[in-house]
Amino acid sequence: MTSSSATAKTPAGTVTALSTMMFLQFFVWGAWYVPVTGWLNEAGYRDLTAWVFTVCPIAAIVSPLFLGMVADRFFASQRVLGVMHLLGAAFMFAIPFVAPHIDPATPLTFTHPVVLLLLGHALCYMPTLGLSSTVALQHITNPEKVFPIIRVLGTIGWIVAAYVITYGLEGGDKSIRQFWVVAAASALLGVYSFFLPHTTPPLAGRKVSVGQILGLDALSLLKERSYFVFVLCSLLICIPLAGYYAQARTYVEVSGFADATQTMSWGQVSEIFFMLIIPLLFVRLGVKKMLLVGMIAWVVRYGLFAGAAGNHIQWMVLIGVALHGICYDFFFVTGQIYVDKASPTTIRGQAQGFYVLITQGLGMIIGAQLFGKLTGMYAPAKDAPAGTQPDWFHIWLWPALFAAVIVVVFFLFFKDKKDAPAKDTPAA
């Protein structure tokens, strides 16, 4: 089906407006989440990397509470989206003014001003991921066909952000001005959001508990062995995922690529391709094989990174980056589908919320901190000659082995009940 026929029941103007929203939504994230390590290294803040990549997971845990207790109950979603992006822009706008005046003796810890400003931005930004989807889904009449078209504009926005930072700024991703680009895009989206179609709060008039918002009712699903194995492996696979976000851009640069952030965007290009073919492959492979392919791709990616470390073999690094589409889409997108199939309809929403909580929240926090310690173990000695690189071979070898163990555990203990649809929980 063509995109024009897929959007036949939804006004073209609405699709355009929502697609623009989604483009800016992910442009904001993509304009700093990968490029920031370039600036951190240049500014002498390399040791802040683990803390910088902890702020979004913290915000991912907090944001469901904000959405469920406040935004989804009392205020129009498009207005909350606008306010949050305007506030987030203020935090990013402040960084280039604050950073040059920070005392060099300030400890490189979680309380560092740069980390706290990024945390403030993340606390404003992460709730908007759910809000932007809410706004989009309320105004399209055939979401299974139209929403993917709208959502793919987000991935394109991330890619465009990489090019803007790389080629639009003097100094590229090493420039502190990248935060002003983020602030400008966030402010633009903040203002634009007030002109989006009116979106009523999805939980207006309903009472919900903290446990429901966090998806704790979905804990009952863990009694089933395969579901427990799936959740455990999802949590663990996020540990090497966090390492990819935190260190891959730096590794791409030391491997000889002139434009590291732009090179990293090839991961999003592949994500678009694999997102489009997932429906075809899902029918042929099923849940277990799809999830296994996704996890095996992690092993291959880190194996390629480790193998390339000695001689900076660029083709191996580039393939590792391009595997992002399989690594992310095959595991996390398929994972969301599995959660939906395995959950009774009465707690499906909670199950999805819990899945995000343990992956993008808890798993990424653990991963950011553990990978920070790993890179610290293999960092050059203090008396090493200038320009000495970390031991990248071991930095990537350990996550490759870690992911391989997860693959074995998942293969042995996960059973996909293809012909056993979830049964609804009987009414009390």
C-alpha cells in the first residue's frame, strides 16, 4: 500500500503537522546524545561520560510518574508538550554560558554543573516521548498504517541533526554550540506544539495509582518462565547498549573517521530499513528467532569493534555501526510486540510501561555506570605519553562476551508459545 492510500482517512494536513512534530522531537535528542562525547573529550570532561549518559535513564524512570499523575490527567497533551520543550530549551541554552566558568577543580561527578543541566533537560525531554506519541495517535484514524509513516520522520530528524552538528558548526561535534542548536530546536518545537491539534488528556477523570503507572501489576507475568527470561535478558542487553551510546562515537573518531557523528548516523539509516521489513520477517521467523537475531547482532557488533581495535580497520567499525538497525529494531521493537502478545488486555499498557522502565530506565542506568568503570579500567595510565588510546580491544571484548552469554541463556530457556494467545484476566 502506498503512503497516500495509507493516509486516505487522515487529513494530509494533520499528517504533515504530526510528522513535523516528530521530526523536531527526535532532532532535539539526536543533536546532542551522540555529538556530546565529542565536546566532552575536547573540553576535558571525558570522565563525565558515564554520568552524562545516566541522566536520560533517570528521567525515563521519573517521566511515567509525571505523565500518569499530572500530564495525562489534567492538561491538554499538546500544551504540556510545548511547556516541557520550552523548559528543556532553557537548560540547554545555559550550558555554553555556564561551562566556561566552571572551576577546573570541580569534581567530575554527578553533581557537576554540566551533568545537572543535562539532567534538567532530560527530565523535561523524556516525558515528551510519550506525549508526542499521544498527540499523534489521537488524531489519526488508521494508526497501524499512518503512525509508522509519522514515526519514521523522527528517525530522519535524528539523522539530519547529525549532519547539522557535523557540517553546520565550526568544530563540528566538538563545539559547545551544539547545545544552542538543541536549545533552538527545542524552543521551536515548544512554540510549534501550541499550534498542534487539541489533544485531551487520555486519563482525564480517572484515578490511577503509582503502581499502575510504573506497571507493577505486570509483575504477575514474571511467574511464567519464558516471560521472566525475556525480561531478564532485556534488562541485561541494555548494559552493552548503554556502552554503545556512551563510547561508540569516540571509538569511531579514533578509528580514523573524520566526521564521527555523521558516521554514527548510518545506524539510524539502517534502522529505517529494518523497521520497514520487520513485518515481513516477523511472519517468517517468529518471536524467538527475531529476538535471537537482535541479540546475536550485539555480539557481532562488539566483536567487530574489538577486532578492529588493533589496526583501526574502518570497514569493521562501519559495519558495527550499521548493525544498529538489527540490534535495536529486532530486539526492542519485537520485544514490544511480544509483550503485547503475552499480556492480558487488562494490563497490556502496564506491561509496556514496565518493559520501558526496566530497559530504558534501570538497564541503561546500570549499563552507563558499569561501562564507565570498564573504560576506566582500560584507560591509559596517567604517565602514558600524550595521545595514548584506551585499550579498545578489551573495552569491546567484554560486552561481546557478555552479550554472547545472554544469547545462550535466552536460546536455552525461552520458549515461544506461538499458538497460545494471551488470556484476559477474568473480572473480579
